[in-house]
Amino acid sequence: MKLKNIHLYFIMVAGMITWGVSWPAAKVVGRYGDPNDLIVWRFVLAILTMLIIMKVLNIQLKFPQKSLKHVIAASVLIVFYNFNYLKGTQIGLSSLGGVIVPTISPLCTYILTILFFNKQSHLKEIVGLLVGSFGGILLIRAWEINVENIVSSGNLYFLLGAFLWSGVTIFAQKTNEDLHPINFSFWIYGLAMLIALPIFPLDSITAIFQYDILFWGNFVLISVVALGLGTTAYFITTMRLGSDKASSFMFIVPFSAVLSASFFLGEAIAVTTIIGGLLSTTAVYLINK
């Protein structure tokens, strides 16, 4: 651990804790409305958060001229990631989503860094991939899988979310020489909102304002705190340390997700979830050691 990056480590730990807590919060939000009605508003709050941060830090808005194609690609992926995130938590266990996505995604990210950045593989990293794959089998309870079960349990949405987030991470790293991370966050949230509008049209623009304080407390948590602040911290670290290193911090998410889901929602935690999460976390450590 380099001392010059110590502030990034603190920022990332805080950001990943907010990600973990956001999983049960998303479950609560899903009781009020479908993902189609919430995605656009989530990006709206994230954009407003970015504007406030840019004002406070005196960061000028810069158009991503050189990296526009990467920003657009990341925006498309983050739209569909958010759908899977909200839909999966709506029908499945939020704690399971909070374990599957942040443990499978870093493994996918590592594979993508090999493909896109010509990263050299080492024995410990190959062992890590094998351990992580076994952990993934336990997490999704592969021996019980059938088409109906994997959809109804929400696991399919969580798996898709893990793959999509890996892509977002790679495109974030590709923009590190052109954009400030705050600028990157602003543009992908802004473009994501525009992309989401025709794909997930709002049935009623004002319906969301009729929900109670419980909804708004949790919606602000997943939109302003987790997406606006936590995800931006992730992008900052990705651009400074690289996608493989940044994704390794995601091992913090499962533990905060499981604990918060158990405490706030009373969700029972399966033994396979704990073992699979520990194995996948070990894999992330081996890959990024």
C-alpha cells in the first residue's frame, strides 16, 4: 500500500460501504415502484449531486471529445446495470445480490484487463480465477439452477449486473487521460438518463413524489450517496490505480450488504452465500496481491 494513495483507499472503503448498504435500500425502494419508473429519477439525482460536487470543488465541465465513444459505451452499460440492480433486488434477496455482483464483477474485470490492456497473467492470478469460479458456483447455487429458478430468484439479474459493471469499469479506465473522474461521472449519468428515457419511459412523472419518507430516505441513499458519491469514488480510484486494483475494493461490499440486509430486512443468510463470498473474496485478493 503506497502512502501517496492512502486517501484513495479511505475514499474507496467509504464508497464500498455505501454500496453495500445500498442493496437492502434498493429492496425497500422496489416495494414502491418498478425499475422502469425509478431508473431515470436515479440518474437525475446523481446528476444534481455531480453538479454540486463540481461547484464545491471548482471543477470545470469538460466535454469528452477524445473519449466520447467510451463515455457513451459506459453510459449504455450503466443503464442496463441499474435495471438489473433494481429488478434483482425487487424480486430476490438483496444480500445475495450484494454478494454476487461485487465478487463476480472483479473476476470479470480482471479477465477484461487481460483482453483490453494486455495484462500479463501469473500463477497466483490463475489460481485466484479458479477459486473465484468455484465461489461463484456456490453463490448462485448452480446445482439448483433451472431457467425458472434463476429468473425468479433474481440471480440472473445479479449475474448480468456483474458482467455489465465490469464493462463500465474498463471504459472508465480508458478515459483516464482525457477526463477528470468527476466529469466522467457527470457525463455518463447525463447520457444514461437520456438513453434510459426511451427504453424505460416513465408511466407518470409525478408518481414518485407521492411516496412516503421511507421511500425517499432509501432512494436518496441509493441515488445520491451510493451512485453519486460511492460510484464516483470508484471511478476516481479506477482512473488513478487501474481497473483491476479498483475492482478489488469491491470485496468490502458483500460484508456490508449482508450485515445491513440482515439487520434492516431480517434476511436469512445461506451458508453457501457466506462460503461462496469468502472464496470469491480470496480470489480477488490473490488476483490483486
